[in-house]
Amino acid sequence: MGRVAIITGAGRGIGAATAMLAASRGYKVCVNYRSSAESAREVVAAIAGAGGKAVAVAADVAVEEDVVRLFEIAARELGPVTALVNNAGILERQMRVEDMDAARIRRVFDTNVVGSFLCAREAVKRMSTKRGGPGGAIVNVSSGAARWGSPDEYVDYAASKGAIDTLTVGLSKEVAREGIRVNAVRPGLVITDIHAAGGEPGRVERMKVSVPLGRGGMPEEVATAILWLLSDEASFTTGAIIDVSGGR
Ligand SMILES: NC(=O)c1ccc[n+]([C@@H]2O[C@H](COP(=O)([O-])OP(=O)(O)OC[C@H]3O[C@@H](n4cnc5c(N)ncnc54)[C@H](OP(=O)(O)O)[C@@H]3O)[C@@H](O)[C@H]2O)c1
């Protein structure tokens, strides 16, 4: 049976790099996006151009019906899903906790936490050997922010990633005897558009002195860790959280 991966937020950034690498390793790939339709189509075209198979599916992971539809389309178009990368994530403008309103905190938690839970739920329903599924692997994209706390920038985002670490540990134990491994990567200072969303496009440049390796990371360097965790080479690894942060 072929391997089928759903990668959320795969139109750009770390998700796009992960989709491309997964396709090159033989996965059929569902490239989920929320608003970046054009770049998601480009990822699909690049995969097809290299001889792989992929489909782009619009879905907001924070919306339950969207997530259910995403998994249905992926299964119909590509076959039974065997891998999920919970990559979609947002942060908002840098500010202190005392200035945050409830709407902002909810937006961050809806996408980063509720979205990851909903996608994990749908994946487990389809993968669990207890339910007749083929088994599989889930990788959650957390953040070094879960360890650092991101003071004066986005403690809400950091806290949402702390929740992802706990989801990883708890779910990994829940489904360990059902053929599903659940792990996470915790990237730090990777060169993508996410820093512009926080209002500081040059953030990696400013902060790279704090990275022992002395530079920001590339999305592809996170993708390789994700693909290892998804692969059979990681067959005895579950509940693990790998820091991909240049030693920071
Ligand atoms: N870059 C870093 O330094 C860094 C560090 C640690 C952790 N991370 C984590 O890595 C992951 C990817 O981030 P990135 O750096 O690649 O950021 P990015 O370039 O800003 O990409 C974010 C991706 O998430 C998608 N997305 C956001 N909200 C969504 C929703 N509700 N439903 C579906 N997709 C949604 C976006 O899709 P659309 O464009 O279609 O809206 C986009 O593809 C995130 O979870 C982030 O927290 C990044």
C-alpha cells in the first residue's frame, strides 16, 4: 500500500518544504492551505513535475467541518492516510500579555491548538489498527517558543506550542498500541514569512547571535527531521520532541 501524507499549511514555509521532501521520498501528498491557493498549486505542480503525486486542498484547520472534508478528500484522491504533519500555525503582532485581547488569544489557540487536535483526531480515526486502519505516524510542529516563553513578543503563541508538546506526549501514549507513533519537532528561528506576521521581518537576522550555530535555519532543515520521524527508521520513537533550533 502506498504512503499518503496530509501536511497542513503546506503552501509555503516549512510545510511546503516538508511536502516537497515527502513527495521525493515516495509519499503521495495532500497539500493543505488556507489562503495561499496559488503557492499551494505551485507546490503540487513542482511535485508532479518531479514525477510525484499531490493534491491541493483548501481547509481552515480551525474549522471542524473543513478538517473532516480535508481528510475525506485526501483519502478519496490519494488513498488511506498514513501520515499527518500538523504544521499549520500562526502568530500575531508582537506585544506584551497585558495588551492582548481575548479575540487574539482565541485566534492563536484555534489554529495552533484546536486545529492540531482536530487533525490528529481525524488521523487517528483513520489510521488506528483498532479501527481497522493501516497504522501511521503523526508529527506535530511545535516551537522552541514552548521552552523560551517568547516574552515581549507572543507569550500566547508560546503557550499554544506548550499545548502541542503536551498533545504529543499524551496522544503518543493513547495510540501507541494501535500502530500510530506521535512525535514533534520544535523548530527555532527558521527563515520563513512567519516573522513578518509578527511585525518584524528581520527577526531572524536580529536574533541569530543567540543561536549557537550562528544562523537561522532553512525550512528544508526542519523538513528532514519531520521526514525521519515519519519514516520506519524512527520505528521505536514515539512521544519524542526533537529540537531543530541550531542549539538554541
Ligand atoms: N519559522 C520559524 O522560525 C518557526 C519556529 C518555530 C515553529 N514554527 C512553526 O512552524 C510551522 C510553520 O511555520 P512557518 O514558519 O512555515 O510559517 P509561515 O511561512 O507563516 O506558514 C504558515 C503556514 O500555516 C498555514 N496556516 C495558518 N493558519 C492556517 C489555518 N487556520 N488552516 C490551515 N493552514 C493555516 C499557512 O497557510 P496559508 O498561507 O494558506 O494561510 C501557511 O502555509 C508553524 O506551526 C510555526 O508555528 C516556525
